[in-house]
Amino acid sequence: MEEAQAEPWTDYYTCFEPGSMLLVDSTWRLPTTSTEGTISLRLHRLDLASVDGAQGIGFLHGAVFTIADEHGLPLLRSG
């Protein structure tokens, strides 16, 4: 049985430096009827000064603020 756990950001998004992260409220549950939509982020820190065209590395800290369905209707919003 696989345990539900978050995987390190850098395992999937190698364009950002280690320590970069986006927080998501773990209590949120998406309706199973929504299969597409958008997310809105609030960034605390975005440092692209170190971005290299070949490597694309930068530093990011932020959180998912809202999730909307395919029609733009909010499904979840951070308090």
C-alpha cells in the first residue's frame, strides 16, 4: 500500500533551485466532477536573477490561493 505524502518539488520541477516550494492546503478536496481548471498563486519570493537561459534555474516560494473550474468559477479559496 502506498502512503499519501508530498514529493519534493525538485523531483518534478528541475527548473527551480532546491528549497523552492508551493504550498497547497492539504484539507482541500476537489469535486470529482471537475477535471480541468486553473489555479491562482500568491508568491512570497520569486528570484529570477539567477536564471540561466540554458538551465532555467530560479528560486520560488509561494502558495496556491484559489482553484477554479473550467468556467472560472472558484472551487476552493485560501482563507
